[in-house]
Amino acid sequence: MPHKIQTELYRELPSIDELLRSPDLALQVAQYGLRAVTEAGRAVIERLRREITEGKLDAAELGRELGRIAGIVTLELRQSFSFSLRPVINATGVVLHTNLGRSPLSSDALTHIRETAAGYSNLEFDLATGERGKRDVHVQRLFQSLLGRYVRPDSPISTVVVNNCAAAVMLALNTLAEGGEVVVSRGELVEIGGSFRVPEIMTKSGAVLREVGTTNRTRLSDYERAITERTRLLLRVHRSNFAIVGFTEQPSLEELAALGRRHKIPVMEDLGNGALFDLEEVGIKRESGVIQSLRANIDLVVYSGDKLMGGPQSGMITGGPEIVGRIRSNPLFRALRVDKLVYAALEATLLAYLRGDYDSIPALRMIRMPAQEIRRRAEKIAATIADLHQLTVDIMSDESVIGGGTAPTATLPTFVLAVSSSKLPAPELQRRLREQQFPVIARVEEDRVLFDLRTVFPEQDEALVASLRAIAGT
Ligand SMILES: *Cc1c(COP(=O)(O)O)cnc(C)c1O
């Protein structure tokens, strides 16, 4: 009778106390604590009991499982105590890869986070007076020196920092236009990245969207005709992740700024990219940054900290002190403000710009990396894995992209390693690369896996080789 046999099998299962007495698990108790090991042990015993009930285990199979039960519990513990957020190697060539964490932080930023966040800091404390201070001051002066010298040298500019650019847009719209109308071109009612949609943000901010023009052409007169006593703001949304080409028209920022001034209505640009340097210089054409926006004399520009600025996730609102002051006094600001870690990273990143030390900022170093340097590294890797007979390796010219909803039409010339295996189809090779201890993220094109070393830190080249070796044999 099967039931009789099952009863006997149940009796084979150890009690949790017996299990904990095994020397292997004593080691785990030292590492993970008694409670965690007890829970993991119980879960494993419970699973075996269930498998007996379901008739999935016979006596021999149960014997094998019990022989290695300490190992099973240890594996379970290791999995539940491992980090979910892990470092990966980005071999996609997409510099600001939103799914891979956008911009990597500079070593100065990390050091500054460590030294200020491991203990107490003067985050909101004025060391000169011994009184309460504001957290904004830590970056305010740096934005002033970086941007102020290009624009309005006679009048200061102010910057507030919130959680990201989406929050910055929301906060600015809510402050300036709640209950009123915001005029936007139909060619700019866009969705950017992770479900940031201009019309939806507008609704949530309490402002009413007033669409003007058409998808491809909007004239200054379209804006002007839409202005009424209910109008609170003219909004320009930067086309961050797409381009409209062909029969198109859009007033310049300068023209929009002048129109706003004539009607005493503020003009804001949702710029996104946050570039604090000359984009042409690094080969990014037809794209403008924060300095150009402020030079156009608009009242406010909002932008991200972790796109072309290469800093931590954050959103900046820059403009004249009066209008930025109003935004700062909005109670929503308190809900969207950023943590000391972000100020520390931002401060270190901005100081690198002040020194002109672009290469210390990883995203900028990657964008500026010459294709020939990438080619040399690719050749070196190709030579190192030449003994792996399973693999065919080519070096081809290709293009890297900036990504992160930035500079949609700009590409950077690069060289990629194109690898195919005689044993594994490319998607399988790609999947195994993701399963490595240090996962490698690469793209597949025509049954080859492509590695663009522009976004791989040179010190990771060895780990990349090690992964290929582990997959394709030594
Ligand atoms: C990227 C982008 C945003 C969203 O920025 P986050 O920092 O990701 O919130 C908003 N507007 C524009 C124009 C952008 O390019």
C-alpha cells in the first residue's frame, strides 16, 4: 500500500534540531544567525515532506536528498542573503542606459558620499553661525559659478534640486500654473523614458494643457493666439528621444522668451539632458545643453542630473532667484527633496566641471573615448581569446549611442567585438553571459553577440574575457 510507504518516508525526515546539529549548518549559523538557518532548514524539510505527499520522491531519491540536505539549506541561505541589485558589465555601447542605472558615478563622488554619509555632516547646519542652514547651499554656489558666468553675469541665478527631472517639471508646473493654463506645442506632447508623459504630468500638477500648432509645425503666432488671462506659462519640451524631420517649424527659444516677456508670462524649458559642456566638442550635433537654454533668456530650465551631466539621479530647476524662490516655497518641494547622498555626489560632480576635469566623470569619459582606443582594446581581447576554438571573433566598425532619452540622432563611431559560437546560438550565448557572477549585458545582431567596449570600463576587460572563457571552455 503506497500510504504505508509514505508514512515510513516521513519518518526518515530529520527534525529541525537534528538538522541544526550537523557541523556544516553550525558554520552557517555563525554566518547568518540561528533564526535564518532554522527558517531555511524548516523550509527545506517542509518541501521534502510535500514531495513525499505528492508521490514525487521514492526511498532512494529521498535518501539522496537527505545525504546533501545541509548543502541544500546552505544554497537556500546564500540565495536569500545575496543582493538583488548587482553590478553588471554594460557592453551595449549605450552610455546612459536607463535600465542599467544611467550614469555611473565618479570616484570623487563616491568618496564624498562615503566621507559625508558614513557619519554626521553639515547638511542643514551653518558652520559659521552655528545655526540651522539650508541643504541647497551645498550646490547653489557651484551651479552659480558654472552657469552664471555664461548667462546674466549681472544678476544671480538660483537652482533647486529634486528627485529627478520628472519631479522638477511637476513641481514647477504646480507652483507656476496650478488652476491656470500652460501653452505647449502639439509636437512636444511626448512620452519620455519610463512613462513620463507631458499631458499626464500636466494633469497631476493641476495645470490645464493648452495645445497649439500641429505635430510637425508650430509657429510663434500659434502661441501668441493661445495666450489669455488664464495663461500662466509657456512650455517648451525638448525632443529628447525622437526627431521630427522634413516639413517642420518651431520658434527658437529666444523668440519664445521674447514672446513671454512681452506678455509677462514665464517661459520654461523641460530640457532633460542636463549637458553642462559644449556638446559639439564631443561629437554630439543638433543638441543643446543647459547653457544654451539659459543664454536664450528663458525664465526656467529643468534637467536631469544623471543624463549628460553624469551625476546622481536628480532633477534641477534653474532660473532667476525670484521665480526659483517661489518654487522652493511650494510645500511639494519638501516631498520631492533629495537626500545627503545625492548632494554629496552632485557637489563632487559639479566640482569636476569647475576644474574642467571631464575625464573623471565616467559618462563623459566614455562619450569622449576615441574609436581607435576602443579598437585597440577590442583587438587585445580578440587576441586573448583566440585559443577558444568554439568562438569566431571579428572586429567591426559600428556606432554607440548616448541613450537615456538624450540626443536621439547622435551616434559615436566605435568598434565592436562580434562573437559567434560553433556550439551555442547567439541568444543562448547572450543569456549565459547574463548568468555570470559579473553579468555581461551585450546585444545580438544576426547571430553574433556584439560587445561595444565604449561602455565597458577598461578595468572590466579581464572579467569580460573570463566570462567568455567560462562559457566557451578554456
Ligand atoms: C529624461 C527627461 C525627463 C525625465 O527625466 P528623469 O530625470 O528621468 O525624471 C523629462 N523631460 C525630458 C525632456 C527628458 O529628456
